Amino acid sequence: MAFPHLVLGLILLSVLCLASSFPLAWHITCFTKETDSPHVHQLFRKDVSKTPPIIASIFVDSTINTRFVSTTIKKEIVNSAKVSQDVTFRFQLPPDAFISDFMMIIDGIRYQAEVKPKEEAQKAFDEAREKGQNAGQVKQSDSVDSTTDEFEININVSPNTASVFHLQFQELLHRDKGVLQHMIYLSPGQVVENLEANIYIKEPQGFSSIDVTWEQEDGQTPAKQLEQDRPSDEVVHVNFAPSMEEQEMASDLGLNGHFNVVYDVIHDDGPGDIQIHNGYFVHHISPEGIPITRKNVIFVIDVSGSMSGNKLTQTKSALNTIIGEVRDFDMFSIIIFSDTIETWETSLVSATKAKKEKALKYIRSLNADGGTDLHGGLVKAVDMFETYGLESPSAFSMIIMLTDGVPTEGKTNRDEIVNDITEKIQNRIALFCLGFGSNVDDLLLERLAFNNQGVYKQISVNGDPSNELTGFYDEVASPLLFNIDIQYTSAAVDPATLTQSSFISYFQGKELVVSGKLNPSFTGNELLATVMANSLNDRVNWQLSKEVKDDVPVNETSPYVVADFAERLWAYLTIKDLLLQSRITMLESKREEFREKALNMSLHYRFVTPLTSLVIIQADNDSVLPFSGQRNDDGLAEFEDYIFKGGSNADCVKSSNQITCFCLTLAWVVLRLMYMHKNLLN
Ligand SMILES: [Mg+2]
């Protein structure tokens, strides 16, 4: 029996010697489309004038479970050339998604990336690079209005090998304009022999509409409707597996576009729906069928010199549409600021036809000139609200401010402006800030808006800014509820874990989401939610009772269920909120506290957030691996553990056959000698 093992050992020796002459080299980059350029690092450059690597398969699996999405992309790339070559795994991520896992199998070895604090990841990365090891890290952008991120890894792989990449990312879908939307981008750059996507959606409230399409991004091909399988009222499955011929029909380079999943659930006209899973709950509130409530709105418009030209023209065009859409039972006014402050009317006025026409005439007459007293404009607006009356409000009060720059007149210190305006507003008015162009003070506007229950939005000067402005107004034009407070059975919920549960407004087409951890010591069997809010004619008081038991069995594995979806949804919401709070707080000590909490949760839940990075480092010659190295097939696992994990010879001797072990050890010695020789040459 010894002979076959000797032969096996010699075959392995030959394979390993060949492999050692084409050692693994790889690099990882991740960059945002707009700002960074890919950093390329290569240790070994080879002649690649041979058959380029091809993508043999792509499998996309996306599960949406009660708005929480987990998407996994698996890609296999084959290098069939006789030389080592670079292969690239590239993927476009949705802007709100956190990467939650990345793994690759290169030359049969599994590399599991680790999530580390950003600084620690950078240090490990720098040290590895200094030692001549290959290393890569993946960072998430931290921009206010983040564009789509691109995840890219370039790796140099041995001849005649297949590499497998596995990327997972997760996000919570936000309801906007009455729909929930999920997009999965796919652009392999070639026709792929095995390409399959499966999208599984489970919504306990059932679907009021659902549309799943493939949209080829050539500006010509109409969106392709994908067939839906509906095993029950609350689940939908979509399978898309285009043949090579079908991919060729899309373009010479195959598919280049995205899956577009657009749906909505069935809404009630009251307190919504609660799901409970494994000790966590998630409450979605999105009542429909209730009347639009009144709003009092003041438009605060920057007419400083920098707004002259196209910006003022576009602003006038947008205001023309917006003022026309203000409902006749609403109240409104206009304040303009440059180095002085001017009011159109001394108070809020009813949006009658005559008043709106007068307002439009005033807007047409505006000219841009002078400095930028942003603080003065806002103070005037709050004063106007104070005079009009903010006590016992019968309408939702909001300020919409539009500016293109930084304050230059009046109060110009950023902290003083935010503190002063926030103190004046006292949570009674929602402040929405629109930043026009690229020279705006993002941080100032973000802090002003989010500290005052509004939203900050950047408006691009390119494209169609007038449409962007009116689109934004449409989102906030129809409040259904305001001054909303949601409470839960106090003994049932751990209060420290409750996400935001008070909101100044709920707009038509949106959704409020509250999540938290159930108190483990709670012995009752009912979670009672109470939703209190102002509506058009009265103060609503809705109650929702939910039995405290898992809606999905905890250990159920199903393509329709994201593992621990309620807990991960809670973690996602909490981290997003902590990151926002850390940016907008005016207290330095609080900022650190929020960042620390967000960091710890990102590490615990293995999310790549703006505070963490994915890091993956090639084994050094001392065989120390900061990540797990596992062979896919069992045949070489022991030997690779020995080489790559620094196993002892005793472990090897304990293995099932000592002759095989001897041959493998001999192969390892030869391999190490060749590496040393190469290092000496380098
Ligand atoms: Mg200006």
C-alpha cells in the first residue's frame, strides 16, 4: 500500500513545485466612483499575452425579509493560461449597503476577510506591505450623499486554476414615494456560461404591487419583466438565468445593467405591523388612507451674489412649480437673504390663488447680489413662526432653506449658527436644508437639518436641478401625521436599545421604522405599541398588540429568511443612527461616545461601515496568518494547515498515513527552499 502513496506524494511534489514558481500575488482596492482612483499593487508581474482569465460562473442570491436585504454574489474566475495572471472581482454596491462578508478561494485556499477598526486595519495593512506581503483592505465611503460604491479586488493567480469570490452585503430598504426599491448591479464584461440570479422576498403584510425587471443600461433596450413565482401571499421568488445566447443578444459584452425590484406592501390605516424574531422586534408604521394634514411652510432662499446666473434661474423655475403646488389650506411665506434679510410678507399667509400669484411675481423679480447671511435668514423665519404662533399647533411647521455656499455675513461661526438656531427652534419646526452645487458647507447644513428633525439634501448644479428641487418638495409636501410619539410596554423592551421612536413628521409614501431588543426578563406574552400623533383633525391614539413569540422559527433556514433578520435590522438602524449622531452632535465628548458605540457594533456584527475596514493579508514566510486558511477539498487540508498555519510535525505524524506525510513534508521543504531562493533574488 506504500507505493500508491509514494506516487501521490511525488505528484503533489511536482504540483507544488510548479505552483511555487508562480506564487500567489494579489491586491485589493475599493474606491468611490467620484473621488478616488484605484491603488494598484503588484508583487509579481508576468507575461499575460495568453488567454485572459474568464468568468465561469456568477450566482446572485438576494433575500428580502421584512424590508431587510441580504445579497450574496458568488463569482468563479478561471485562469486557463499557462502563466499566472491578474484576475479581477469587481462589484457595484448600493449606496446604503454595508458589506457584511467577503471570502475568496485562491489556488484552493480559503481567505476569510476580517472586519477591523479602520486605524487597526490600516496599521496591519501597512505592516504587511512593509514586510513585502500582499495585503488589501476595503473601506466604506463616509460621504453625506454617498454615491454608489465599487468593490474591486485584483489578484494574481496561478496557471490553470479557478478562483472563487464571495461577497455579501446587507441593507434596510426605505419606503420612498410609496414604494420599496432594491437594485442589484451586474456587469461582468463578458458572456458568462453559468449565470443565475435568485431573488426571494418575504413580506408578512403581503404585497400590494411588485415588479421585478432586468434593465440593460444602454438607453435603448426596454426593461425586461422577470417572471414571478408566488408560493403564497407573503412570498415572491424570481429566477433569472439567461443563456449565453440571450446574454449575447443584450450586448457583445453580455449583461450590463441592474435588477430593479420595486414593490409595496399592504398598509393599514393605523399602527402598522410588528415582527418578532429571536429576542428583537421591528415595527413598521406606514398608515395610508388618512387625510393630508395642514402645513405651514417658510421658504428661505439664498440670493447672494454666488447664486447669480443658472442657479437663480433654476431656483426660480423650481419655486414656480413648488409654490403652484402649495395646497390652499396651507400657510406659507418667503424670506430671502444675501447680506441683508428681506421678507415677502410680514407673516405666513393663506395659499390662496391670489397670494400664490403675488408670490410668483415676487420670485420672478429676484436678483442675486451681495454676501450670505444664512443665520439671519433662519432667525427671521423662526421669528415669523413665533409671531404666527407655534403653541398647540394645528399644522405641521417647516422651513425649507436653499443655499449654495458658506455664511459670509452676520454670524459666520458654524457651531454658533447650529447652536443658536437649534435653541430657537426647540423641536417645534422641521428644518430642511438644500445645498446647491459643490461649494456648500455640507457639515453645517447637515447639522442644521438633522438637529432640527429635517433632512439635508445636496442638489447638483449639473443635470436638472429644477427637477431635483421640485422632487424634494414633493417628498415633504404631504404630511399625514406630525408630532409622533411611539411607546411600547415598558417592561417588554430594553429602553437602551430602542431606536428613534419620536418623529416630527410622517409624509405620504414614507415609512417609520422602530426596532429594539426585548427584555429577556419580561414574562408577559404581549407587546403593546401605542402610536400617538397629530393628524388633520385630531390627535390619533392607535394601539397594536403583538404576541411575544417568534414570527419565524429561530432555526428555520429558508431562502426567504435572512438569518437573525430582526437583530441585524436593529443593528443596521442603530449603527446608521449612531454614525449620524456622531456627525451632527455639537458636543465633542458625545461625538466620541457615538463613534465608540458605532464602532463596537460594526465589529460585533461584522459590518464594513465608515469606521471599519475589511482587511485581508497574505501569509508571510513565517506561516502566520491573520485570517483562516482552509482548503476547499479535504485532500490537502492537513498539509496546508501544516504549511500555512504553522502546524507542528507531530500533528502531521498523527495523520492517517505516515508515508504520505513524509512525502508532503519533503514537498514542503522543497517549497520553502524555492521561496527562500526567490526572496534572496528579490
Ligand atoms: Mg453666497
